[in-house]
Amino acid sequence: MSLRRVFRSRKGLSSCSQDLRTLKAEGIEADQQKLGGSDDEETKEGIVASPDEDCWSKMLPELLGEIIQRVEISEDRWPVRKNVVSCACVCKRWRDVTRGIVRSPLQSGKITFPSSLKQPGPRDTPLQCYIKRNKKTSTFYLYLGLTPTLMDKGKFLLAARRFRHGAHTEYIISLDDDDLSQGSNAYVGKLSSDFLGTKFTIYDSQPPYTGAKPSSNRASRRFANKQISPQVPAGNFEIGQVSYKFNLLKSRGPRRMLCTLQCPLVKENSHEGSEKSSVIQSPAASESMILRNKAPRWHEHLQCWCLNFHGRVTVASVKNFQLVASVDPSQPDGKGDEDIVLLQFGKVGDDVFTMDYRQPLSAFQAFAICLTSFGTKLACE
């Protein structure tokens, strides 16, 4: 209400004075509320006056979906995902479409945000990745295969570098191939081995579930001091172990592996008239899973041990392996399936290896397990 409207709608000096006092009181109240609200008509006008947002929200759904799909595919490195986030911030409709396209690996079979690297892979078909090795720098690079062949550039996922600490060996895993240190913001975890290189421990930079405590041993320390920030844990969290059995008799055959991992719980939802869907439960707890290498068969004609890699491995190597779920004798409801390969790793070139994984493993866990295969293990061969 303006002063001009007050003088026009009221007659007499007393009425004008009363209205002026009312306006003054309303102004003081508005100042006390720190601009919490003014006239209803002015507020409505402020909300409605957004023609740009209304124009973007009325875009055709087919065109909108095509735009977000192209933006999602164009970003092929970590952690650059600002364009996808910008699309989700345009309006509610754009956010819903982006949420439907950019999903977890368990639901879409694709790796999108860096958080997807620690989420379980798809259940039905494995995610096909490959690892490139640089022997000069002792660096390993993990890529997501965009096509069935290994000729494409691939989508960079993780990098790891091997460091010597006395008699022990560590692999620092990072999102940035140029910054491989535990103090980096791109640090995601590490792999630590014993003196003989037959027992490995996998550490995560973040707690795998609510209430998890970091490891207390000195080898799991992330920083020299105890704590540098409440948001950054000073220690690493143990999420798994990989061990290789000794071969004292020097019998012929591949290496024998045994893995114990902490994997997030996955719940399957089934509705009438719809397909089954898997959903990751809240990170309040995790389940323990035991994996072991699948036993190969002896080929009489070739005179060697063979495994069916379905064309994904072309070079014979002692590093090649396939992991299947094993029954945990300590858990009465433990289940194992030797027919379903959860992780396979094999050589296809001098410094190129394939890595295929599926639920319940994540890309980070699978990469850490494959790193244990590099290096000479005289006691296990």
C-alpha cells in the first residue's frame, strides 16, 4: 500500500494520520523480521516472474532426455561432473530426468559419478574394464571399456602407484593419475602387503558403514598426525584381505587365492507385473563375503591349465584368475555359486589386462584385488 493510495481512499486529516502510523508500524515489523515477508501480491509477483525457468521446464521430454544423455557421455574423466550437476539444478523437471538417466551401476550398468566406484556392479552382466601398466613408474591405470574391443580410449576411472616402505609394499589408489598421495583430495584407498607379498589388506579412505572405526595399526595411518580435520579421517578403514596359498611342493598349477571382503547389503525388490530390481540398503551394516579362485581344468591337447574367459583373455599368464563365491562355514546361511564368476582378470598384451566384475563387488574392490596379482610370488608358484 502506497501513500498515494492512502490519501485517495481516506478523507480527512485524522484518517490520513492513522494510516501513516499503520504504515510506519508495518515497516518496523518488516525490518524486525529481516525481510521475512511483505505484501502477498508482491511475493506472488516475485515468484511468478521467472520466464526463463518456465521456458526450460516446458522443453519436450524426448529432447530433454537426449540433451542430458549427451552431457553424461561427454564427461569421461573424474572428478569433472559439473555439467551433469548443472543440468540437475535447472529446475525440478530437469532434476527428475537427470536422476533417471544418471543412476548407480547396480541399476544402470554404468559408472557415472566417482561415488559409483564404491557401489556394487550390475548383477546380470559384468562391467568390462581394462588395466594399463607402466613399468617405469610402477603405475597402473583402470579404464572402463566403452566398446567390446580394446581399441577405444576408454573412460578413466582410477590410478594406483606402487611404493616401497622397507620390506613392505603399498599401492596408493587415487581418482587423479597425477596426484597419487594419501594427503590428496582424490585419494580413495590403498593396498598394503606383507614381507613375502602373499597377504594383502585393502583399506578404504571412508567408513564402509555407519559406526565403522579406522584401523589402529600404524600401517593404516593416513597422516603423520592424529587428526587434521573432523571431516577427514586420520586413518584408513579395513574392508578386505587377499591371501595367496603357499606352494611348497612346487606342484603345477595356477596360484590359489582367498579373499574376504566387506560388501554393502543389496536388497532385491519384486513387484507384480514388473521386473526385479536391486536396491542398495542404507550404509548401517555390511555383509562379509569369501571369494576363491575358480579351479581350472587340465587340457591334454594343449598341455596346460585352462579357464574359459569367453574371449576376454588372449595371453597365458600365471596372473590370470577367476573368482567365485565360496560358502562361509561360520555362517549357516552362507551361499556360494561356482558357476557365476564375480571377478575375472587376465592378460591381453604386454602391459594391458582385462578386468570384469559384477555384484557384489565394486570397481574399487575389484581393482585392489587385481593389483595383488602383479609382482613375483616365488612361494606361491
